[in-house]
Amino acid sequence: MLTATSIGNGSADPATGWFPAESNVVITATAGTNWYFAGWSGDTGSCTFGDALLAVPMTQPRQITARFTPDAPFIPPNFTYNMKIRLTGNPAGG
């Protein structure tokens, strides 16, 4: 049995249900308008995290909670992104 709930303005899908033993279920957290996904809690041992996705191995009954906050994510002062961009093709279009 998987029970997925949410705290704050958002949802976790699938929310609740029976799934075959040893299967993997992917739960998606979706924030409401002007809310942000803040993390997972509950029976997350052996789960695989991927931002707002959680892969849950059904090796036991699990209760999972997706948490949401109205506060924007904190970005430290002087934070810079380190991105590499790879361009392919002919930029002149020919």
C-alpha cells in the first residue's frame, strides 16, 4: 500500500493505492500557483530522488509526503550558474 499526501498548496500523484510487491512507483509532486516544491518526507528509505519526482520501490507499505512552501527558493547572494552550452549545426542556416 502506498499513501502519498501533501502539505501546503500542491499535490502528489499517484496519491494512494495498492501496487504490486517489488514494483517501482514514480510519484510526481506538483506545486500550486505561486507555491514551490520543498522536498519529500516519510518512508523514503531506498527511494530514488529526482527533484519533484520520487521513485518508490514497493518493498513495504509506504507513507510519503510532498511538502510545498509559498516562499521562493533561497538563492545565495552572488550565486552564479556554471552552464556549458553546445551549439550544433550551421548558425547561418545554410
